[in-house]
Amino acid sequence: MKNDSEPSLFAYSRKNFLAANAPLADRMRPRTLDDFCGQEKIIGPGRLLRRAIQADQLSSLIFYGPPGSGKTTLARIIANTTKADFITLNAVLSGVKDIRAAVEQAQGKLGSAHRRTILFIDEVHRFNKVQQDALLPHVENGTVIFIGATTENPYFEVNKALLSRSRIFALTTLANENLAQVAQQAIKDPERGYGKLAISFTDGALEHLVEMANGDARALLNALELAVQTTEPEADGRININQAVAEESIQKKAVLYDKDGDAHYDVISAFIKSIRGSDPDAALYWLAKMVYAGEDPRFIFRRMLISASEDIGMADPHALTVVSSAAKTFDYVGLPEGRFAMAHACVYLATAPKSNSLFAFFSALESVGKEQEGEVPDHLKDAARDGEDLGHGRDYLYPHAYRDHWVAQQYLPTTLQGRLFYQPADTGYEKGIKGQVERRREEQLAAFLEEKQGQDNPQNELFFAAHCHGPTRVQNQWLKRTLENTGKQLGEMRDAIYRAAAGKQEALILTINDNGGLLTWEGLRQAPMGGVYALLDNEEAAATLKAQAENLDPLERPVLISGGLEVLEAHCQQEQGLLFDLIPLRGLKQKLESNNHFLSRLNALLAPQGRLISAESLPRFQQRLYQLLPESALPTETMTILAQAEEAIYSHPSLDWCEEEYLREMYEKSPLQLKELHLEKNRHQVYLSGNDLDNWFTPRGKGEKDAYCQHLAAHLSPEALATVKKAFIRHLQNKVCRWESVTAYLILTRA
């Protein structure tokens, strides 16, 4: 009689045997987030993924990274943490039938127990399009929460529809300190590792294993396991692993390189960018990595030939010849000596002057495709066929008949006169021809304008003005009238702050009293894999931001905190000492005036490498209204008094802080370290309406700040003031004017 329990007994026995005899790398997989080493940028305190795992609020995810970086381990941690059912498939061993079985199981759990199911697919890039399509509808309707792991770029290997429904987290190779921590865990763990054995390393032995593992935790643990198992214990039972054993356990460094995958494209990209950046050391390193990994030399030479034209171009016209000759030499000589020619070409390109002026061709190509087709001028047309009847070729000037073999005449179509495509650089060979090219252009344009007999041609005037280094003489036709320019100025300030921040996608950002949300929403765009915390002291502003945030996925929303700094500090303590990589602010000085300890408290909230960046508007340097008037607008004496009266407004001692040195001294005394302070001049176009002028020339009541006219009244008689007002109305009302201001940007770091 068949024993029905026999399969279960065999399965149980097999499971126990595998658990006891599994490779060290499998036994040592972390089971909780606290045991996980590395990848702090995506699972550190306060990060989006960590919050999602802890809250058990996962949406579909794809973990993308090199081998041994922790993709499968993170999936197993999720399995240990979540209350949902967890099903694992391996794309190498599974097909559509397995997907359907998993979906049926998930549907059953959802219907009977109202419990969600997480479906983890390892090596998801191995699934073909049909298999991925079979999964898609069940991810879309929420039957399963999909988690995929892949070493290949998901943007190329995963179905776009599935990709659009998943959040991608890119894992990186582990740092050596993380690998050392992994090794120590394995050595000390008495249950899963070697904690019950006495293991020691001679100087440099463990470090060799860590270095040669090249960021791969699995490779490190495999090498460690081999070293322990092949080393005979000494008389006292101690296993002593020396340098020779370590070198035998991991004989060749595993270089992450796949000719058809991301590494192939990433390394060649780094190589070309190093050439473009004129760094011969970096260029040689990336070249060596490709050669070491067995990359096709012809592929490398093809990319260097492209770089010779794209990145060096006319700055050194010989670069193309040098690379071409090196490629032919390599074909003739072969390996290994041919690598000298390859290195020769690499160093030549990296040290050559750079110019990308040949992109001019693509500008011309775009012009041909998008703009009105320009007809060939008659004097450039072929005269051999119909020159006598239609005048084609007539009046063409033969350059060789002139001095220097050049003469000014029209070559571009009439509709494109004044357009520039080629812009010579200021380096190398092009530096020598730049002046000649520009002078000839000006002469050529002048010849065309004379031919047009003075007809109005705004493009020509713009071209002429730009190349004579004078003011543009043509009013911009497309200039938009606006009642005020505040939004644009704030937008430029926001952009300047985040430019200075040079943040990363995994950054944690804190905005303070950003009641308009300008810095908060930009922070979400800049750090989609990190997070944004917004401290708001205005209930109305908090309600507005909350309403806007409702349109986002819950995990994408900023964390909104209402109240003062003490509320934020308490919140950070609750989240395991949460620290921020970036704190962008506007008007920091105003906050300091009301809170002497403000900077000290912000210092405690910054991460060790964090930055606080503040923008301070400096009224003392802003545009003066009298400067907008033409000199002839007022009598000389009245204009002089008007200028003195307005300058007196900006010389008031209350604006002393508008000086750069004052700001520098103030912040150098603060707890934070002032790394940089620079001023930026802002130029805007503003439309001055009648309402603006009314505000300037209407006195204000008691308790309000004086209007512009009240400041002027201390210097001008009522009659002169009336004359000034009329001049403003006549020359400025309903006009677009240039407005200049200055902003100070301060970059401070944690003390």
C-alpha cells in the first residue's frame, strides 16, 4: 500500500539537507533590513523603499543591479516582512504555465482571505515578450504585486507596459567596507556561518578577498568558503588563512563586463566622456578595462573615430587621421603589440584641444527639415543648362579672381540670411580661423544688405548686432506682456538653488516654510528615489500642499509636517535619527532675525555630507527706476536730484546686510561651515502697467511703509515731483522694460 506521507517526508528531508549544506553565500543572506549591508541610498533611514517595506505598502518594483548587489536578498527580506503571500519564480526555469498557476493561487487568496500576493520573478529579463504579456493584466488589476530582479537594463529588457507600472530601483556594486562587513558576519555567525570555528587571517589576506570580489558579495562569500574548506586546521584547531590561500581562492578579479549588456555601453560611455573631458589617465583606464574584458578592438576604434570628429573636430583636424592610421596599424600588427597603436590614439584624443562645432551640420539638417525651404539664389544656380534664358549663374563672383581667393557675396537662401550654423571654438586650430570666419560673415552680410537696398530685415539686424558686440536693435516680437514678473524670478531662483545643490536622485531633502511649494515640488523631481520632507508653519499653505499632493501616488508624496522646528526634530528622532542631504531655503537671514538658534538646529539635521543652500535677494543692488528713463525725459537738474533721492533709499543702514562681506562675516560666525558665497545678476523683462505707476506715486497712510513718491518728496518740490510722475507715465507706462537684480547664493555644510 502506498504511503501518502512519503513524498512529504522526502521533501522535508531534502529541505533540511539543503539548508544544512547550502553554499555559504545562500546561508548568509540577510533576513531583515537591519542585517542588510550597503545600498544605503535606497534603503537607508527615511528612504522611499525602506518606508514602503516597513509600512507593507509595496507597489510593483524592479531591482536592477550587478550580480551580488542584493537584489534577491531584498526580495527575501520583503517576503519575511510582508503580511502578503509571497510566491517566487525564476524566469530561467518558469514559463506561462507557472505564471498562470501563481495567478490562480493569488486569486484564491484574494477571494478567500482578502490577502494580497507578491510575485517575485528572479532574472525577469529572461522572460520573453509573451511571458511578460501574460503577467501584465494581473499586475494591472492588482491580483499580484510584481517584484522583478535583473542584471540587465530593464528599459531595454522589460516590456514597456510592465515597466510603466513598476518603480525601478538601481542597486550598485558594494563598497569594500560593505564587503568587509559581510565577511565579518559570516566569520562570526555561529549558526549560518563559521562562528563555531576559530578562523584567523594573516595581514592582507582578507583584504585581498574583499578587493578581488570587486563589489560582489556572492563572489566574496564563495571565495571565503573555499578558503576555509581547503585549509587544514593547525594543531590547536585554528584555521589560519594566509595570503597564498586567499590568492588561490579567488585568482582573477571578476570584471563586470557584458558585451551585449549595460556594462558594454556604460564603459564605452565612460571612455568617450573621459576623452571629451581631456583626462588621459581615465581614458587609458577605461580602455584597459575593455581590453581586459575582451572587447572587440574594432568597436573601440570605431568609437574613437567618431570622437575624433564629434569631440575634437576642427580644433585639431589631424585627430581623425591619427585614429584612422592607428586603426590600420592595429589591423596590420595585431595583438598584443597592436595595443600600442590603440593607446597612442587614446592619449592623442584625450590631450587634443576640443570642439564640438561640427554639430553645426545637425542644426542645418534640422533647419532643412522644419523651416521653409530656401531657394538657391539665381547667381549660384547652374548656368550650363538655362543660364541664357533664365539668368541662372549671372552675377556670380568667381572667388579666385579676387585677392585672398575670397569675395563677399550671398551663398545662403534669401530667407536664411543671417542664420549661423557653424560656431568656431576658441581652442586649437579653430582659434586661428575664428576671427577670419566672423569678419567674412560680417562683410558678406553687409554685401547682402546693400543688395537688398535697405529693406527691413530683422534677422539681419539681429545678426549684425550680435557680431558687432553692440546692443540688439530689434524689439523681440514674441515678448509676452505680464502684469508682474515674480513667478519667473522665483523660478530662476529655484533653478539656481538646485543647480548649486548638484543633488542625487536618492537625496533626502528638507524644505522649510516653502509655503508656495516651489522648492518642495522641484525636490520631488530632483530626488525621485529619495524623499522630500516639508516643514510648514502656515496651516493654509499646508492644506494647499496636501491637496496638491493627493494627486500623487502615496509613496511619491512629500512628507508634510505642520508646526515649528521642534515638531520636525521629534519626527526625525522617531525615524531613527533621520538626517537630510539637502536643505534649500529662501530668505535665510529673515529666519535668523527671529530665531538665534535656527542655524544650530539645522546643523543637527544635516547629514555629514549634506548641504544647506540659501538664496538671499539683495535689494541694494537692484534696478533703479530712474535708470529706466531716457536722459532727455527730465531737465538735467531734476534728473540729478531724482537719482540722488532714489539712491538715498538704498543707502539706508538697514540694508547694510546686502553687502557680500557682511553676509560672509555673518555666516562664518554660524555653526555651519560657509563653503561658497557668490552673487548672480538677474535680468528680466517686466511690463509696467498703469497700476504699477499708481502704486509708486500714491502716498500711503500711517503704519504702512512709505511709497516711492514719499521718499522722493523729501528731495523734490511738489512741482518737480509732478514732473517726474508725468515723465514716468509718458516713457514707462504700458512698456516692457529691462529689470536687473542681484541674488546671493550661500552654500553651507555641516560643522
